[in-house]
Amino acid sequence: MAKRKISIEDGRSALAAVRGGSNARMEVATAVRYLLEELAERAPGNSVEVRVPPFGATQCVAGPRHTRGTPPNVIETDAETWIALACGELGWDSAVGAARVVASGSRAELRGLLPLVR
């Protein structure tokens, strides 16, 4: 299991600020990384890589381990979409349908794992 780098208190504080309208880069970065850490903790594994450039990425979901090169299962989105997904303000199917999420690979989906917080 990945060790948290962002405390739960700092993560929740940054997330509350961003959900309240802040677009301060440090708060957005902290909120994104906190939510990525939360996902990795709830769905440990290395079969899917979730990327939220430029703020962070994590590997999660149990299954075949990826070790070299580009992972076969990649999910990529922007910070605003990631936060909306993780907070239940946007559904997975809606985000994919609107091309707000790019998912490649047979295991590249987070349906059933989101939302992470309410």
C-alpha cells in the first residue's frame, strides 16, 4: 500500500477550498493528490494508472502488474474533472461520454470506485 504524503486534514482542507471556488494552484494540487492517494488506498494494486497532469498520478486496482514502458491501462483527465468525479459531482459514464476522461485499456475504468468523498 502506498504511504500517504498528504495528511487527511490537509487534503480535506484543500478539497474544501477548491470546492468552495478556489483555483489557487497549491490548493488544487493538494486536493488532486489527496484524492489520488485516497483512490490508491481504497483500490490497491498496479493494473491501472490514473493521471491528472500536471499534478499527479497513481497506480491502483488489483490485477496484472505493469513494470516497464507505457502501462496498458491508463486513465487521464484534468484536475477539475478528477475532483468532480471523486466528489460524486460527475458520473464516470458522463465524463467518458463528454471526452473529459481518456481511458485506454480493457481495465481502464473507475466505475464502482467513485465517488471517493461526498
